[in-house]
Amino acid sequence: MQLFDFYALNRIQMFEGLKPQIVEIIESNSKDVQTAMQSICEVLRKEISHYDWVGFYFKNGDKRELKLGPYAGEPTDHTIIPFGKGICGQVAESNENFVVPDVQAQDNYIACSITVKSEIVVPLFKNGENVGQIDIDSNTPDPFTEADERFLEFINQEVAKIL
Ligand code: SME
């Protein structure tokens, strides 16, 4: 087996191993989505070495802006992000995953910390509507694979169940 395959397989196994913990958090906090999301942020940041900041943003009422929800990592000034601005604001409009291997190569990017090298944002759908997103910042360059996308889609589907 090639070394690359070995790492890819390990990554998939790590995510599969975390899924039962996520399901358990959702089931035991089904009446308190804020606590569930907070726990998920903390588990992901602790268990996944390339996840340095993990947070949820949600559409702020009827406004065309995102508001920061639960997160784990350094506090950020960017608690409100207008639609279209930064990676998060673009995902609010595109409804698609946005993987950024190198944040410095992005024009429409909102820097939260100088240590951040890469980012992934995955939209969260409730009844087919893009209501928010999970945002991961990494201090590692180009760390995200399709396995991260599938895992974060799973997380958002679980959260949507109790929203
Ligand atoms: N970098 C994001 C802003 C949010 S912070 O990463 C917490 C963006 O460009 O939308």
C-alpha cells in the first residue's frame, strides 16, 4: 500500500471512530442544540489535530448576515459576517462546500488569526434550506480531503435533526 493511501485510510477510520460520539452528543442533548453544538466543537478541536478552530455560524433572523454560534478555539472578532463576505459569507450564498487549501491565495477572505493557513466551510441544511454552516480553521497548510467534507456533512445532518 502506498504511504498516501495509508494516511487517507487512517483519516477515514478516525472520522468513522468519532461518529458514534457525535450521535451520542446529539441524542443526549436533543432539547439543547446550543450545548450539543458546543460539545461537538470541543470534541472536534480536541480529537482532530488539523482542526484548530471549530465553530458554527447561522443566518441571523431575516438579515442577509451570519451570526457566530458555539465555537471552540480562540475568540474571534468576526461574530457577524455579511452574506458574500469572506469564505463563510460566500458559502451562505453558494450552498456549497468551500475548501481553502491556502487562505493567502483567497481575495475574499476574512482573517481571524495570523496562524491560520487553511479553512473549510460546509453549509448546514434544515428542510433543504441553507440555515448555517460549520467552519474549521487549520494552522496546517492544505490538510483537508474529501473525507473531511463527508464527515462535516455528517455533523451538520446530525445537528439539523435537533434544530
Ligand atoms: N475566515 C472566515 C471568517 C471566520 S473565521 O475563520 C472564524 C471567512 O473568511 O469567512
